[in-house]
Amino acid sequence: MERKIRIGTRESQLALWQANEVKRLLENAGNAVELVLIKSEGDIDLVTPLYELGVQGVFTRALDAALLSDRIDIAVHSMKDVPVQPAKGIVQAAVLKRASYKDIFVPKQDSTFLDDTASIATIATSSIRRMAQWLDRYPNHTITTLRGNVNTRLRKVAEEDWNGAIFAAAGLERIDLRPANAVELDWMLPAPAQGAIMVVCKQDDNYCLDACKIFNDADTELCTYIERSFLRTLLGGCSTPISALASIEGDMLVFRGNMLTKDGKQKAEIYKEALVTDARDLGAEAAKEILANGGDAIIEQIRNAG
């Protein structure tokens, strides 16, 4: 009898879109599939800023538990939410082709104030990576917490007395909610693996590993591996403002990374490139280089600030 693959997913509109995309890919390959809805801590607590929740795995722990207790066979995640050190017994089964890696700014009304880096404004985000890069560019702005799923966050932009909020482009675009007046933040480096979707399963589940590998995108897998290696080597989580982007340009792999203090006042940056065929260790190499050139002082300051 054919085995039915149970896909675990969070209940948000975006999580369901991602799970249904994996369901479609599996069904196209002839697999029997069903969705299983699982609540995560990140969905239940919509008040506490993400960086106070002990964020590593806040959106993945419930799905990890469901996997390990055999309630589901695979789980689908926004890859940037997945801790760089997976839970014991769980492995990456596939990475889908990446969508936009960019951050976008959704203004309440007008966005022309962004042209003036000395402007005064109130901006909403719960990502300390976005906060740090924003304050580096706009030191006179005030950052306020923004939580909830993308629908809730968009509603808050309309309701609250803010100038706007920062979102991941991919999340809004996947569920057709990107506002027409959204501004792409080309200067902002993304979270490692932003815009990519990861599928995980138990390490000994060869049936699911084989079923998922057919839709694994090799280029996205390499780029996200390099970005997450940069993060892992710096021992960074969501409470450290670390950004990374690896991109393939012809036969070259181009890597950009940075890390900042939370207030945006100190920044260390790195740029590296290598042949795609030689690039797998580029993220770890870049992390060691950035630590030697000011990054270690930034990490020390973040730790001391608590």
C-alpha cells in the first residue's frame, strides 16, 4: 500500500501557502499527501518581541516535536526561521527555489521621507536585524515592535500612528498582499536564507528524503548553506543583527555579509567571491574574516548589553 506523506504546517496564511506548494510538488510526483495543522509558540504569543522569546526555533519547535513523535512525516518552514543547528534526529530534506530575498518598506502614506537620512519617523519591526540596519541608515528614527502574521501586521500599519513597517517581500508576494506603494530596500541585506522554503524530515526516513529530493533546488541550497554557515560560525541567532546574501552570477558565487550592534552604531561588513565550484566554505571563511576585523568587538558588546 502506498504511504501517505503527512505535511506539518503552522496555521497562518503564509505557512499554509508554503505547505500547499510542497503538497503540490509531491502530488505532481505521484505521492499521496495530507496537511496536518500544528500551532507554534510564535503563533500563540503575539505580544512579546521575537527577540525576547528565546527566538531560536520559536516557529519550529512545535513542528519538530510533531515530527519526532510521529504525528507528521515532513515539516515546511520559512528557512530563515529554522535554527542553524537542527533538532537531533531531524534533517533538511529539500530547499525550494528561492523567491525574492529582499526586505520591503510598507509606508502608512508617503515614503518620500526615506530620501532624507536625517528625517524623524516611527518605524515598526520586531526583527533586530532590520532594526539595526535601519538605525544605521536613519539614526533619528524610532523603532517600535510589530508582531503577528502578515495580515495582522499590515492591518496595524493602517491603524497605528507609525510611518510604516518593514516586511519580507517574499511573504507578502506569495499570498498576493504586497501593497502597490511598497518600497524595496535594496540597501538592506536580508536574513540568511530569507525568501527560501525548507522541508525537513526525520534523518532515518528514506521514503520522505527520496520523495523530497526531486524538487530540491541546487543553486538555492548552495546559497542558503553559505549564508547559514556564516550565521552558524558567528554563533548568531535572531537576537544578533547578522545579515548575509550569497548569489550566483555566472560561474561566480558572490557573498555579502554584515553584523551590527542593535542600535546600529557599529557595523562590520564583508564582501567575498569565489568560483561556484569552490564556494561551499565561503560563508564560514567570511565569518572568520569579519570576526578578525571588528566583528568580535560587536559580538562582545551585544553579549554585554544582554
